[in-house]
Amino acid sequence: MKDRIHDARPQVLSFFLHGPAGRLEALLNTGSRQPAHAAVVCHPHPLYGGTMHNKVVFHVMKALNGFGFPVLRFNFRGAGLSQGEHDLGRGEVQDVQAALDWLDAEFRVPLIFAGFSFGAATGLKAACPDPRVVAAISVGTPIQIEDRAYGYEFLQACSKPKLLVSGTRDVFAPRAALESLAAGLAEPKQLVLIDGADHFFDAHLNELKQVIAGWVGTALALPNP
């Protein structure tokens, strides 16, 4: 695996991670030979069709991979070819921890977390207390989906750089609720609302990608890709 990862040519590698509930199906978009950071991107709710192949997840990956970062995507337990069963966001936190452990073991560089919708709400619980993660990106941060309300009190103590980016037409996160959430977060933080975008950023995916690339470059003092 290491020889293939460090091949000079960008590649997409398909493999399985060892997760706490069994194997986790994964994809790695390789980066530069000596990347400054590595990243993981988590997918939306698997019970509503969310997988690592989601178009929002793909565009977030492209924004991060553009800096030469290797970017890991994986299917939560019970999704795709991943073993185990959906655990209402509890065991999935451990899945994210397993993904961060794998990235750390492979690359030994600072890590970036990004998640979309359920992937954000779940993954932030693993990423924020992890000292290896130096920046966190929450895309389409859900406030309430059907009868499930999401709480983010744990973010109030998260002092690493944080980006929240959502659409102004996101039915799962009204603007007032997002602004209230962002106001209570520890610095540094930034909330970006993309005008006219819905929860899935239809017709706004390139704009989403640009927002993420711009924020990463500023937050981590990197040149634009």
C-alpha cells in the first residue's frame, strides 16, 4: 500500500480499513509525494442513500486533493460493502476514529476533517478532541432531519479552525439556527452561506469547492492550488 500511495502519479486506491465493527470500504485519492496534510471526508446519512460516492463528498475531496493532500473517503458501517450495522451515529464516531488512525499511520502529517450532513455531525465528535486534526470542515451542518435533532454543544470547546458552509435554502438547517450555532462556537470559526443553494448544493457544487479551497488556504496559510 505504501509504495502505491507514494507513486508520483495521482491515483484512486480502493481498499478496506479495519474498523471496530469489521471492514470499512474505502477510497484514497493520493496526493503529492510529501504532502503537508492528509484529509478524511465523511458521507451523509446511510439510511437515506448516503455513501462515499455522494457528489458533495466528491467535490469536497477535490477541493482538498487540489492542495496535494491525500484524501480518504470511506463507507460507514453497514453502507456499501462496509461490514456492521448502522448505529444511529454512535458507533460511527468510532469508524471516523479508525479512519483518522489509518491516515496518521500512513502519512504522519497533520490531519484535516471534513464531513457532509450526517458525516459532519458524527465525524466532528471524533475530530474535534483529536490533537492530530488541525482543521475541521462541516458541510450542510444538519440541525434537524425529520424527528432527529442534532446537538453541537461539544463544539463550544473546539478551538481548532472550523468552517461551516451551507446553502441558504437548506431545509435541514435554517439560516437563523446556523447563525445561532456559529455564534456560540469557539474561535477561530467561519460560517459561509451560499446564496440559493439547497442541502445538496445542486447547481452550486463548484462554488462549494471554491469556498472550501479558499478557507483551507487561509486557515492553514497555504498557497491556492
